Amino acid sequence: MPKNLVILLSRQRSGTNALRSVLESHPKIHCFFEIMSYAEKDLKRKESFISFAKNQCGDRYDDPANHLPIFQEFVQVLHAMHDKEITVIDLKYNSTHHVSAQWADLHERPLFNWFQAAEVPVIRLRRNNNLKFLLSNQIAIMRQQWHDTDEDGKPEAMNVVVPDETGDMDYLLHRLRGLQLEDWILDVDFSGYDHLCEITYSEMFPELGCALNQNVLQRVSDFLQIDCEFNPKPWSSKSVPRPLWEVIKNWRQVSAALRGTEFEHFLADEPMFQNGRFQQPVAQSPIAFSTAAELLAKFSSR
């Protein structure tokens, strides 16, 4: 049976575990966990590209010219591990350098070029609020727990300083600009690519604790040309189950630093925290943009 490859492409802390768990529920889809993770437990997995390249390909992996052929061989190995029609690979932006020069920048993109030349379908999952990403990432570092699943139970509530324990606002702006640049590079790389399905975290989960949005699942089904036979369940476990202003210890400092910048809209948090259940302190002058047009109008008026 011929098998199709699909790439689930995203940044960490963007909801890939939740989306992958739902994709896996489809009778025609087999999903593989993040294949290029360097975590010790992940290197022991048979679906680890790093282990495959280093342990089974010998000295070939020492030459970057061999990286892409090795990756193509690895895809065939993954196909052989299951009997379903579609193989979904979880791939993170910052791990693509393992298929190129070892320390290549994101814009040095032979893997992205191969996806497009081979017309590989790409599901790009985005988390548009990069402040939320930084917060989630900081909590993951402190907990040393990178994967939130229902099996893990509810994590202990935490309050943290962002962007890290230094609370350096210049560094916060630097990180946000770096993430913005990374997003822009991906936007350029896949601009006009016909085999791309873009999904945002907020589209998947418009409400806290809900099942993955049925409209999103229908879009994925249409994109993959399969029936919508998913079995979504409420995804209740989140590393940050409270709004930004309740979790960030230095919230006043952060909100003051971001106001008047291109990142000001991050202060409104994600849609699931913009209803009456979650209210910012009045002193913070809460920001709410229900549409992208409202946000663009605000910046156009400056």
C-alpha cells in the first residue's frame, strides 16, 4: 500500500501534543512523536531520526551532503512501522538544522525545499501569542516537563518571571523580535505553497477545556482528502491554565514594557482568556482585539 507523508510543523509549546492525539484517532493516520528531539528518552525511541542517522548510517551523517538522503531513507523506515495510509511526522522549527549543516540557521532550509519539491503536505501549527509561548516555555524549563498530556494530571500552579528569572525587559523584547523573525522566515518560505494548511492554537481551542474545534478538524480532513472520522476529547491539561496577568509575577513590568510596541496586543492573552471569567485588573487597562482588522487599524492610526 502506498503511503503518504504529512509534516506537522510548529514551534514548541504550540499545541502539537493535543493536535497529534486527535489526528492519531483517525483510522487512516499514524502519528510519530517529535522525531528530532535530543531528550534522552526520545533518543531511545525507534522513531528517532538522530539515533537512526548516527547509529545506522555510520560516517555518512558526518557529511552534510548526505543528510537529506538519510532523511528520505528514514521516512521509508517510518512508513514501514505501521499499516495506515498516512504518516504524520512532528517536526519543530528549530530542529530542522539536523538535515543540513549541523549549525545551519533556519533560513538555510534544504529540508523545507525538499518538502516543497516533493509536494509534501505541511500542516503548520502556529501560536500567535508569543508572550504566551515564552511563559509556557519558562514554566516547562522550571518543571523540567516538556509535554502536557491528560495522563500527567493537573500540574501544580506556578507564577513565574518572564522572560526568565532576570526579568530583563530588553531581553524580553529581544526574544519577541527573534520569534517574530522566525515566524517571518516560515511565512516567506511557504508563501504560495499549495500544499500548506495553517492552523492557529486559538482556532483549535477557542474555549478553555474544550475539545479540538470541529471546524479545524474538517479543514484538516479536506486538506488530507479523507473523511472527518476523528475522535476529539476535551484537552484539559495545560501548562498555563490561567490568564497571563495571573501567572506572570512581573506582570506590571511586562505590560509597561510592551505597551506602545508592536507586541502590545499580546497583553490581551489568547481568546479563551478574553471572556468574562478572566478579567485583568482595572489598573492594567485591558486590551481586547476581537479581530485582526481591529489590531491593524490600531497600528495604522499611529
